[in-house]
Amino acid sequence: MKLYVKTWCPWCIAAREWLDTRGFGYELIDVEADRADYDEMIRLSGQGKTPTLVTREGVVLPDFGPEELEAFVARHGLKP
């Protein structure tokens, strides 16, 4: 999985904590560190808000909180 974030974003911090405490592995991408990463996130998700999660299968969860993340993980059967 890829997790696109802005390091200061409270929703991004919550997403990282949620994934970390449940043992999920992911590639962390700071969209403020590289404009190309930000542009890629927009291309994938159709929007510019973080956090944005992209699964290995290319399924995208844009601009979410912990409740949406939990439902997304369950709906797609994602495992740590």
C-alpha cells in the first residue's frame, strides 16, 4: 500500500497510527516533499487532500478519517 500524506496533517497522523497499531505495512509518501508525488496522488485519486491510501490493486481511498479507513480495510479484506 501507499499512503500519501502531509506530515503535519492530523488526519494523516491518525491514519499512520491506525495502520501502525494494526501492523499494516505501507510506503509513506510525503506529498509536500516532492511535487511529482503530489501530482501522482491527484492523478490516482482525482483530488488533492490527504491522507490518500492506494492499495497494491490500485483501489484508492481519498481524504479519509479512521472510521472510513477501518470500513475500507474490512470491505476490501486487507490484511497486515
